[in-house]
Amino acid sequence: MLSEELRSQLTHYGITDFAEVALREALEAHAPTYTLIRLAPWPARRWKCNYRLMLGDAIYDSQSAAEAYALALCATLDAASTIEQPDQ
């Protein structure tokens, strides 16, 4: 389940389907490559997350794959909007 804050960020970019597959497909449309890892039990306990998504030089830790996709997608869309609309 995604947090309300994350849902509102995605909605801001026009993403209204929050299912895991839809989020993955949206991320794949905006990011050329990424790596999603489901952590083994001992690192999951240590880092307090079940999934780790690596995109470029950024790492997104989350409790579900959908949350990992959503976090990376928000960061990718934020970066793209910053590039398209520089501060004036």
C-alpha cells in the first residue's frame, strides 16, 4: 500500500493507477534501466526494508515492489520536470 503523500505526488504527474505492474510500466517508460532487488531476511532486518531499487546513482528502499517503483518514478519525474522548467 502506498502512502497518501506518494499517491498525491504520482497523481500530480497524471499517474492514477497504483498497481505494481502499472507503476513498473510507467517507470520503464521514463527510465532506461534500473535494478530491483528483493532482500534476503538478514539484510531486510538490518536495513528495515524488503526491496531495494537502484536507478543510476540513487537507491530507493521500500517495503513493497510497488512502493519502490513509485519512489523511483517520482524522483525520475521530478528530475525531468526540473530539467524542462529551469528556475528563472
